[in-house]
Amino acid sequence: MTGVETLVSRPGGARGCDSAGQEPFSPEAFAAIRSHPEFRAAVVGLAAGNLANYRDLTPNQRWLTSDLGRAALTGAAMVLDALFGGFPPALLIQSALTNRTCSEGRARHYLRCAADNGYLDTLTDGRLRVSARMLDVMRRSATILLRTVAGLDVGLTPAVARLEDPAFQRRFAMQVGLNIAARPDLFNGPDMPIVLFMGRDGGMRILEQLLTAPCDAGGDLLAGVRISQSALARGAFVSRSQVGRLLADGKDLGLIRNVARGLEAASLLSDDIARHYALIFEMARVSARAALAES
């Protein structure tokens, strides 16, 4: 993908430093985010916003991101559309195979269903474009994210309103894609504790529900979480069996334990959750600033 390689050599986030003089994606930048007095509130706020947004979507709209494979394919479609102004179906399939997202058959099935449901438009030359319908669904989640990050960096406040402009939304998606491609070292390996949640369908909604449940004030994330498995399943839009399997696996791995006041994450897991959200916030911050600079 020569076009991608050319663009990745100059990702938006790689130019210069932020307003505090910190290099984007540097240890200092991540440390600043995690030490921000509103970091914990931002994590909980993003989790709550994502859950509320998922609840408000129609079943058809939830289809785009309801499991790991479709969420990854939808994200890839957004990035390819923003990079190239349309893409051949084979390019998304190639991306899925390269990134081990899913099989070729599942990628082809996604393309057919997305087109049939109006999320992808077919151009006269056979290339695909993300439709206004998909942009609307993805804009909602991007708005929640940027509104949250603007609480940590007020300079991003204009970006929230700009997401109403499809051209700006595509620029933001392009910058996210470029920064991810430029810094693959930042992302989760198979042995990272948060894969307990990220590695299974519905896992991140379970994590978001845990983050928003009553818990001990202050301290680590997921300290003394007080919630029943049935309430956790309802709030996370998954079955009780999914919740039970995840919690059992977490306990077997020593990442989750029962305590007198509820459920608690081991420090290793709590720290990795904080690392994950700091990465999300920094990715959004750097990408949004670059998209604003190009406006």
C-alpha cells in the first residue's frame, strides 16, 4: 500500500510538540495525562458515554461495532475511505488478513452486509465509500471521545463541533489511521492484562460497566466495585454467562479478586487499564489537533 506508506512517513501527530512542550506519544505526554486531576473522571465519563450511546443505537446500527471483528472492519473502512477517498473491496480484505482481524470470508460477508444496510456506497468504478449513514453512527462515538478529551485539553473544544462536518470527520479518521500506522509499538500485545476484556466480544462493554459501577473513591481503577453479575450483564448488553466466564478467567489469571467490599482489579490490571485510556486520549488529542491544523 504505497499511498499509505507515503502518508505514514509524515503523520499529523509526528509534527512538533504540543502546547506543553511534550512530544506526542512520549512517556512524558502519557504521564501528564495520567497525572491530570480529571483523568479518572475522564475514564469513567468516556465509559458512561459509550454505554449510553450503544444503548441508544438501533440494533442495525449496533451491528457495525457489536463484536471485535466488525468493529475492526468498520474502523478500517473509515480510515481507508479517509486516506484514499474510496477504496476497492480487496483493500479492506487485504487489511483484515494482514492485521489478522478475521478470515477473508468474514471480511467479504461484512462488505456485503454493510453495503446492503446502506453503510457503504458503491461508486461507478466499483470502489466503496463510507456512507453518510456510517459517518453518523461513528460521529456519535467520536463526539463522546473528543468531548471527554477536551476536558483534559481545552484547546480541543473546537474539534467537538467540527465533527458535524463530514470533511473534518474524515480528516480526524485519517489522522487516527496515520498515527496508529506510525506507532504500532503503542498497542496491546497478546500478553497485556487488558486483553482479558479486549480479547472477547462484549468485553469492553463489560469493562465500561465495571468502570461506571459504584466503587471505592480514589485509588486504583476498579477498586471495590459493587455490582451483581446480572446487573453487570444488563448494563454491558451481554449475557450473564459472558460475564461469568470473563470474571472466572480474570480470577484464574490473578487479575481480578473478590474482596469484602466487592470486586477488585489487581494493580497490574488497573495500571494497564489506565495505560489503555491514556493512549486513547493521547491518540484523540494528537489526531484532533492535526485535523484542526489542516482546516
